[in-house]
Amino acid sequence: MECRKFEIILVSANNLPDVRSFGRLKVYAEVSINGEPDTSMRTTVDTDGETNPRWNFPLEYTIEEASLQNPGLVVGVKLYCERTLGDRYIGEVNISVKGLFDYGPRVENVLTYTVDGAEGGKLNILYNFGNKFLAPKLSLGMKVLDAGLKVMVQGTLFFLTEDFKDL
């Protein structure tokens, strides 16, 4: 299947609300594709910028070429304040992958998005789609391992051993 590397760089955010009663605002972002937990990645925590955090944090995904035409494919960026007694949600941005691809495979200038739930808050990103490449087809063993990993994520762990090769 044809795929592309998709890199998104979370540059910074501006004018985020201060959701703390006291102490410094320490902001990080959780990024996922369509909210799928196995695609979730987290930036470092900005401890200096408070309501204007800076990360310059690159995240990379591999996306099937055909999926780039799906208007429902979304990069979700949720912003949180790190706290000792539980992190606090600040707001989020949902960005259409098709919209980014249609805008151009690469941007030189920062794009700015409004942060939903954070009045006046903005998120700044850069992105890049790599060239097409053919993803290798999974062997039967890799398919079983992939299925096993998915099951492991759901709470059950399977071990594959050579005891079954003579069956």
C-alpha cells in the first residue's frame, strides 16, 4: 500500500487561559489521529511560557495515501496544564489532514488555529508530508504479532513460542 510520512511540529500556543488558582501554568499537548489511543503522543511540558508555551516539538505519523482524501481524518491536539493533583484540560484543536494536504504538502510559515474551549487561545503549527512510498506487506508472523499487540493493549498478553511450530 502507498503511504506518506506526515510530520507535524507543535510550535507554540498563545493567549491560553490560566486554569491554575496558584502556581505556574505548565502546558503540554496530547496529539492523536481521530482520537485513537494507539496514535497518541505527548509533547514535553513547557514550564516557562505559562499562557504562551513554546514546544517546537515534532511528531511523525505514517498515513495511507488513500486516507489523505478522507475529510474525516483529523489530527486532534488537546492542551493540558500539568498539576500535582491531576492535570487540567485547557482546550483543543482538531485539524483536517485532508485540509492540510490540499493546502500543500509542506508549509514554510506557521499556521495558526483557534483553540476550542480556550477563549482567545491560538495553536501554532508547521507540517510536512513526505514522498509516497510502498509500505511492506506484513508477513503472517508479523500480522499475528500485530494482532497480539492489539490484544495486549486491551488487557491480555499473548506470548508466541516455537512450541507450536511442529503442529
